Amino acid sequence: MPREVALFGIYMPSVTLLFLVCLAVGWGIDRLIAWSGFYQHTWHPILLRVSLFTCFYGVLALYIYR
């Protein structure tokens, strides 16, 4: 994947687009976890949301940039 992507004539880092994709996928995963009731068994649901997003974002970034 190229390091920069042209979007409407503006060069953006590809990490920004990866962030937006992870945000959308993370939102879907968050809705699925909330629907299943898993957040009731966690100590801090917001911390779990942030950590899942961070792990997912890191894995995709490492996969793309390797």
C-alpha cells in the first residue's frame, strides 16, 4: 500500500484511511458485543472498547506496512 493516497486532490497518509476503516469496523464489532450483552461482564466497558480498537488498528497497520 502506498504511503500517501490522493483523495480529491489532497494527499493523505494511508494510516488516516486505515483509521477510518477501523473506526467503521470497530463500531460494528462494538454493536455486536453490546447486543450480545458481553459488556455486562466486563469491569470497564469503555476501556475494553478502546483496547479492542487499538489492537485491531495495530494489527491492520502492521499487516499493511509489512
